[in-house]
Amino acid sequence: MAGGAVTRFAPSPTGLLHLGHAYAALVAERLADPGRFLLRIEDIDRDRCRPEYEAAIHEDLAWLGLSWQQPVMRQTDRMQAYRDALARLAPLAYPCQCRRGDIRAVLSAPQEGALPAGPDGLVYPGTCRARGLSDAGPGDVIRLDVARAFDALGIDRIGFRDESIMPDQDHVLTKDQFLDGIGDVILSRRGMGTSYHLAVVVDDAAQGITLVTRGKDLFDSTFIHVLLQKLLCLPTPAYHHHRLIRDDAGKRLAKRDDARALRHYRQDGATPQDIRRMIGL
């Protein structure tokens, strides 16, 4: 994509930013130039998000030399937008009371071997698919009936282009591949009022994002987001799935890996230029 894109960095304040976050933020800013680079705080998981981590996000990004348009979008300020989107999807949604153990039990018997897993873990087998939303209880999640969603759109496949891999090639899943590899995705989680998938789609549209930059670990999730964009009549941005920053053993960095937190590098005397060199920028 030519310069002038609108990109964003959207961390969750559930821990300190690490080298992987630095890479993601710097890539998003670089690919926006000379467009707009935005910051979004994804704080719908209120049990894990902390104000001190949100403050650290701003501090670490500013130390790296990044600047972003104000005001910063925070998901907890946008719950009505998610409720409105969920209401639009209601004809294709159903309540689900299954826990992870229930899903695992259904998938385990009587088959043998590895259980089917997608972007959100085990692929949901559709146990509650016949339930109506009027039957929803306070402990239920809300799922999208993916087969009905495809039928409502009158399509049998979904796809997108990834600018980081091959700009002229579409990445496509058929309806059956989507059902087998991803399943009926959650639109609203218990106690949150939304889900990552629904919120990110609504927020990207609201912020006018034209290029979504994200790690390759979220590649399969992009199929979910494109489907939701079509259902909600929202624009589909371009996508760039970048490499992940890994430790010496090849494992993707996580927030629990405090040794690689930007704050600790700063305290040890590292400079922003040092960080850029460490992550290959």
C-alpha cells in the first residue's frame, strides 16, 4: 500500500509492553507514514486490565519516539457501539452455556487424536446452536451461527489480501473450511458485553483504519473479522501480518516474560535505538 495509510497500535493494559509490542507499534507507525498512526487501548477485560499498565503503555511508546493522534480510543468508553453491533447480528446469533471442559468432552468422544483448534482454542461443535437468544442466561456467551451468516450473505467463501506475503494473492476459506477450522465464534463473552473479534471490527471502522498491521499469530482471526465486516456492512481494510519477536528458544514473547519488558531495558540504560536494533529495525 502506498503511503498515507491510517494504522493503529491496540495493546491491552494487562501487563508491561515487551520487545514484541515495540516491533508491532513501530511497524504500524512506519507503514502509516505519511498517514496517521493511532493508539487504541483494548481494555474490555476489566478483570485483568490495570490503570498502571495503561499509563506504562503511554510512557513506553513515547520513550520509543512514537506520537499519535488524540484523543486515544478506549474500548470501555464504547460499550454502546458494541451493543448496537451485537443487536444487528442478533438474527444470526445464539446463547451458549458450554465451558471449555464441556467442549473438550464433546470433541474427545469417541474420536482419537488431536482435537480441532482454531484462533480461540478448541473449535466449538455447535452444541447450543438450536437455542434462541430469548433463552440467554446471565452466564451465557453469545455466538455467531457461521453457517447461517454465510448463507445470509449469499457467499460460500471469505477471503482477504495480505500485503506482507503476496499482494496479488487472495487468502480464502470456504464455508466448510471456516466451520471446521474456526467454528461459531464468540460475539460477546461473559461479563464483557462484547468480544475481541466484535470490538476490534467495530473500532477499526470507527477510527477509519485503512491498514491493519498485526502479528502472524492473528492471521486466522482476520477471516473472522472480514466476515463480521461484511455482516455489519463495514469497510474491509488492507492487512499486513508481520513476523513475531521470539526468545532465544524460538518462543513468542508474552507479557509474563518480564525480563524483556521495555521498562526493564530502559532501567538498564538501553536507548530507543538499542531497541530498534534488537528487533531488527
